[in-house]
Amino acid sequence: MSKHQYAMVMDLNKCLGCQTCTIACKKLWTDRDGTGYMYWNNVETRPGLGYPRQWDRIGGGWKDGALQPSPLPTMDDYGHAWEYNYEQRLYEGKKQPVMPSPEPKSGCNWDEDVGAMNEDENYFFYLPRICNHCTYPACLEACPRKAIYKREEDGIVVIDQDRCQGYRYCIKACPYKKIYFNEVTGKSEKCIFCYPRLEKGEVNACAAQCPGRLRFVGLLDDPESPVHKLVLVHKIALPLFPEKGTQPNVFYVPPFNPPKRDNYGKNIQEDPRVPLDYLIYLFGPEVRDVIARLQAELRKAQEGGRSEALQLLIGRDAETRYHLRPQLVQIQV
Amino acid sequence: MRIRQLLTIVSVGLLLAAITCAQTAIRPASGQSLPVAASPVNANHLLNGGPAAWNQIAAKHVALNRTPPLYDTDEPAAVEIPIVDVRLARAAGKLLVQLSWHDTTHDATTLAETPNTPPETRFRKVPTEADDRFFDAAAVMFPAKAAAGAIAPSLQMGDAEHPVEIYYWNATRGSMVMQAQGRSTTKRTGQDFPANGTYQNGRWNVTFELPDLVAGTTVAFAVWNGSQKDRDGRKYFSVWQVLE
């Protein structure tokens, strides 16, 4: 067990699916050879295929204390990275339009905004995903090289690139399929929770760039941190697929009040636009209580009272949304 | 009834002895000796001349075992490669080994080269073509320290008192020298060694140039079959053999 645990809360009611977080992460960490197809941070439309396709249904994680089997997703499941023929168009004077190659046939968020039907109405929402930096990481257990470790000082899960031999047991074991294999280096890679930024007092790139201001970052065990308040005090944020047994440290405020046509202001329990069963599928049965709590807070605010939980969720400034502890850094020589 | 009990006790005892042997230093049996030819042809020809260069040298058929499933989540695998043919020759102060085995699937690829310019200045980055494939490979393992008598290290990558050197060749990634002192301690040294692999008519012929090991040294062999998702300890292995 780590001494402290960094955690993130994402408010799904505020995510607009703009992928600014995805690009921030990509430019910073995965703009190298062999990383074209990988998105340590991705935003997918739910309900939907996800990235890689069907990751939520293919396996991994824990059951009764044992790792669960899973196939390796294929490149078709992730979507091959494509490039544009800028050289031909810009420098070689060829008159074709700029075209992607190879021809894109799938990719992350390929089924953008498709969603599903609930009776006669379409519904969807966006689900941003990073590595969950789990308390009981299945990837760590699966690695025979002991290349994966959980940092004692802040609970961030990282892969030692010197020890990794590219066996990919970790990819199979991760129930969220948030580890990626780089064929050029022959090693596996994943989200590092921007620990080099945190150590300098800068928040994660995905959070810093988010125009929806939906990400909250801090130590789960720090009473001053917004994640502690949202998860443990107000109890309005839940992990994804808790039954996978890894105890994620990324939490979500579920979409609880999307307006249905002609029914603005009614909540999911009164008039579900997003079917409650789907939210239970993602976040477990506790999502019912969370929605009831959110509804009560909303009512309190609408009646002129002050809701600490909603004020926090509005997250007006960086001081509200992030509470970093760079002094945790243990300098290793 | 007595006899059956006795047989059970004896067979359990033998099994325990076998497991103990696999985990600790052992003395190889006398039938496990490998002839080493004094080669009439030069080392370079043996290394790069393909299978024909080895025609004059007799092969020893070495039995391969498949490791049992190591993890609960492992898919079971059939024994597709029961034998590796081993030829050894000394030439110009080097020990050359040819491993030859039948493999119906050719699991190798040519990875796109990384251009010499820094990635951030290039329009295109070298892509990953497939993330779920594994490649054919082979290795020769021998004690890192000079053999004392005929005591061999643990077959599971040596042990703390008996470190091993592993000369590993991969059909896609080439050769690398590794060191280990027991299971899951294998480390790359950053060195490579001369090796050459060809795949013809459903057969791999791979030549290794090893340091000149003295007679009496124990060596063991391993083969990985990419199509069976072999990597790590998921592989075929021989027991220790003794150089004549």
C-alpha cells in the first residue's frame, strides 16, 4: 500500500467531448515512434464501442482473488494510426487533396455521438478515461518481470521501461485496457498521471487544458483536497466498474440531470433520459444513491440555499479544483 | 494394496526429486552429452552460410519440453515442437551452435526503421503495425562462471550461487546477451552477439556464435513459437546437456 494516493474526479455532466484533454496528453507524452495509435487519455461516447472496442466486455481484473483471462485487443480494435500526405500536397506540388493513409476504418471515439435509443429519444454522454492508478492493480500482479510498481509516496502506477520485456500480460490483466504496447520499443506504456508535472506543482496536462473544468485532482487521503471531499465527504463520485476488483482511483460524478425533450429539470429517477440501468452497469448499484444525493443538493440550491457540493462541482478556479502536494516528492539520486 | 501404496510413495518421491532438481543445481545425467566437431570450414561460413554449411556436422536430437501453464489466465498450448536438432563446432577459437527445428508458422517481421532525425521534426512517426503478435525465438543458456565439475545451475535461469548467461535470438528483434540468477531475474546486458536465422521449408536454422566454452560445460536450449503466443517462460526448453 502506498502512503498517499493521488486521485482524479471527473464530472461527466460537464464533459463536452472536445478531446482537448486527449490532444494535451498526446502532444506531451505520445508523440513518439510507435505511439501513434495510443491515447493514454481518451474520451469515448457512451453507450458505445469504447476504445479499444469492447474493452469493457473482454475480461481482466480480479474475481475471488484471482486474475481473470482476457484476449489482447488487436490494432483493429484500437484503430490504426493514420497520417496525412502533407509532403505531397505542400512540397511536391501534387494536386490531390490532403488525404489520410491508411484509410481510417476505426479509431478512438469512432462512434462519436451515436449513443443509443431510449424509447423514441436518443441519448449519449462522454466518458473521459485515463489509467485508474488502482489500489490493487491487476497489471502489477500480472507482470512476471516486476516491471510495474505503485509509487509509495503517491500511489501512481508506472512501468519501469528498463525492466519491461513487452510480454503484455499487463494489457490482458487490466480490465480497463489502459496499457498499450509500443512495437517500436518492444515495451508497454501507460498514463503516468503526469507525475513529473505534479512533482513541480503543476496539475496533469489533461486537467490543465480541460475547457469544461470537469477534472479535480488531489490526494484522496488529504481532507483539504477536492477529490477527498467529492468522494468521501459528499459521496457523489464513483469508480468505473467497481466489480472488476482493482479499486480505481479515478472517480466519476455520474450524468444525473440531462434535459429530456420538453422535460427540462426532471431528474433521471423521475423521467430517465439516460436509463438508470446503464449507469448501474458502469458505476454499480450505488449510483442510485449518488443521483439521489445530487438531486437533493440541486433542490437545496434551487430553493435558495447553499450547496457546498455543487459549489465545489462548479469548480470556478484552479485553487478549487486542484490541491497538489509537490512536497511529497522523494528525490532519488 | 501395499504395493500400490509403495508405488505411490516412490512416484511422489521421484516427482519431488525432479522438482528439486529443476530448482537447484544439478549433476546432468551421462546420456546428455553433446558432441562438438572440430570444423573443417571457417567460423564465418558456419555462421552465415546457411544450413548447407553444416552438412558435414552430425546433429544431436535434443528433446524439448513445454513449460506448464505459468499463470491461471494462460491459454493451454499443444506441443508443436518436440525436438531441436543441435550441431556444434569449434572454429578459430569460437564455439558455433546451430539450432534447427520444424515450425509450420513463420512468426517474424521487419519493423519499420526509425529515421535518424528526431521524432519531433518529422511529419510521420514510425507506426506500430500490430500490438498482439509474438515472434519466434531461440536461446542458449550456460553457466556464467567456469563449470566446476559437472554441476549445472538451476534450469530456471540459474540461481543466486550459479548465475547464467543467456544468448537470446529473436526472429524480429535480433540477438541480445542476457544474464540471470534465478527465475524472473533475467536482465539485458546491452550487448549483442553474431547470430543468423533463416526460415526455409517450414524449418528454422539459427546459428549462434558463443564464447569458446570448455569441454564439460553445461548448456541448455530454448525455443519460443510466436504463433503459440510464446514469450517469457511460456516456451520449449531442454534439460542441461554437457559439451564433450
